[in-house]
Amino acid sequence: MTTPTLLILPGDGIGPEVMAEVRRVITWFGDKRGLKFDVSEDLVGGAAYDVHGTPLTDATMAKAQEADAVLLGAVGGPKYDTLDFSVKPERGLLRLRKEMDLYANLRPAQCFDALADFSSLKRDVVAGLDIMIIRELTSGIYFGEPRGIFMEGNERVGINTQRYTTSEIERVARSAFELAKKRNNKVCSMEKANVMESGVLWREVVTKVHAEEFPEVELSHMYADAGAMQLCRWPKQFDVIVTDNLFGDLLSDAAAMLTGSLGMLPSASLGAPGANGLPKALYEPVHGSAPDIAGQGKANPIACILSFAMALRYSFDQGAEADRLEAAIEKVLADGARTADLIGEEGIAPISTTEMGDVVLAALDASL
Ligand code: NAD
């Protein structure tokens, strides 16, 4: 077998700091578990703009298309706020998502027991929570035409169009069913079929894909507004939720906050399988470049490390090793390791980004 390739794009702000800890974890898996990766690193966002005058060069884009998986830190920062829209750091990330056609955005909401008191909900509602929201990422109302602000008579009118084709719904539904098979075998599809034709089609197509290709997976449907209520009332009823771009944007952010800190949240964006049979894949923490703490050794590297765990599971078929890494993180948190963002009222001393990396590596050693 050829060595799998991993392109690392640390980006801006705390991106390089948290990615440095991920690189130590990647090295650990190579040394101790024989899981070798052909790792290369490149620039994205403001870091790329500073050197090349563009947030993503064509050469880096080509490398991302070739790589078995891409791992990104974060982009952006105040230094770049006044740049023209076309060269803003975020354009680099958007170009990656668009050209790799990453249509399924996976946002886990997982609550580590040790952090259950961080949630705004009661401990028993969130402790042990482990759900996955799949948001359709490349279509829907954020892309539909016509869009714009027009004149209608003597009044201005703002227009966006919700539009989904059958094939766009089919492919994200398949991603959800495939994923559920690796988890607890349940999918809940959310739309607003009661008031939107795009929702009626969404429900029909998901039902058909289920009946024809995945009858062994349990499928339910829910209106997205009811889904929002259920996520707050009893989130543990869900396993995989699949929904469109707009509802997914809202529901995944709400679900994420059930679990506490931004510094804990990984994500994956997957596309169609390439010639190597693997889906195109970009893994990144949900958080941004956190300019307020950049360069101070305060950033929590766990979201980025958990993003690598997702890469192990979804790109490299190493579910048991992903479990090992997640268990190591569970252990360090249970043992009381806390970066500054994870400290509430307790008044305990925070550890640094590198120290969090140290204890995760020690917990990995202890897992052998
Ligand atoms: P942010 O996620 O960078 O920070 C929000 C708050 O959370 C800050 O107080 C920050 O210190 C804290 N935080 C975030 N990640 C943390 C971590 N790992 N450890 C500890 N604390 C953490 O969001 P923002 O402040 O709105 O945006 C800052 C910059 O990042 C902007 O330029 C924005 O455009 C960009 N951004 C990029 C992405 C991305 O690269 N995917 C996502 C969101 C924002």
C-alpha cells in the first residue's frame, strides 16, 4: 500500500500553534502505531497572502486536490480586515471547499463527561452526548439564483432562492446513511416540508434513497423548527441528523454550544470519492484564528486534534485508532487538564497549548 498523503495548512493566528500539537500526535501514530503519513505543509489565508498576494495559490489548490486528506487550522485576523473581498483570507478556505466540491459538512456534537458542567443545559441532558449533524454545504439558499437586491415598483426587495436538485439531495443523504452505519444506525432528516416545496422534494428523495439503498438504517423525519426544540430538550434521541445548508448552519451551531467551548469542536467536509476510493476531505476545527489569544500559548489544541481523529476515521479507515485518540482526550480532561478556555468558576491554573499536547501524548503512551 502507498503511504497516505496529508496536506497541512496551519493558516493564521492560533492555527499554527494548535497545528504544531497535531503534528506531534501524527508523529506519535507513525512511531508507535506504524501509521505513517506522507505529510506536507503549505500556506493558506493571510499567511499565503503575505507571501504570494493571494490567500490560496493555484499550486496549493492542486496539492489539496491530490492529497488523501487536508487538515486546516484557521484563517483570518484583523491585519487582513481591510483587504479587498477577493483576497481576504476566508476566500482561500471558500476556494478549497468549492473546488474540492465538499458537499457534506460533518459537525459532531460530543460532550465529554468532564466538561458536562460547561453546557448551558443540565448535566444529565448533555453528559455522554454524541451526535453528528450533516449539513449540505454547496447548494441551497446561500447559492440559489436569482439573488440580489432589486427594485420592485418604488421599493427595494432582497431576494435569495432556496434550490435543490434531486442529485444534490441524494448524495448528501447517502453520506448520512453511510455514516450512520458506522455509528448507531439512525438518521433523522430535517426540513420544512410543511411550508417549502424544496422541503417536500428533500423528504421524498431522502425516503427513496433510504428505501432503495439503506433499508437497514432507521430513518425518521422532523420539521427543522421542531428539530431545534428537540435538540435543546433531549439531544441524546439523535444519532445522525441530515439537513440542508441553511438549517444545518443554524442547527449545527446550536448543537455545538450544547457541549461547551469552541476550542473543543472539530469538523469535516467531505466530497465525492476520487480515483483512490476516498472521499475528498477537508478537516478543520470549528473555531477561527482567535487573534485575541494568538501567540500567547493559550489556545486549546483539542478541536484541531479531534479533527485529525475524524480524518483517521473517515479518510483512513482507522476507526479504532480514532477511538484511541478520543479516549486519550477524554482521559486528560477527566484528570483535570484544562487550557484557559475550559476554566469556569473553579479557579484552577490553566495549562498551555504545548502542555495540553504533552498530556495528550502521555495518555496515548498509556493506552499502549
Ligand atoms: P474565533 O473562533 O477565532 O474566536 C472566538 C472566541 O473563542 C475568542 O475569544 C477566542 O479566543 C476563543 N477561541 C477560539 N478558538 C479557541 C481555542 N482553540 N482555544 C481557546 N479559545 C479559543 O472567532 P472570531 O473571533 O469571531 O474570529 C476571529 C478571526 O477568525 C476572524 O478573522 C474570522 O473571520 C476568522 N474565522 C475563521 C474561521 C475559519 O478559519 N474556519 C472560522 C471562524 C472565524
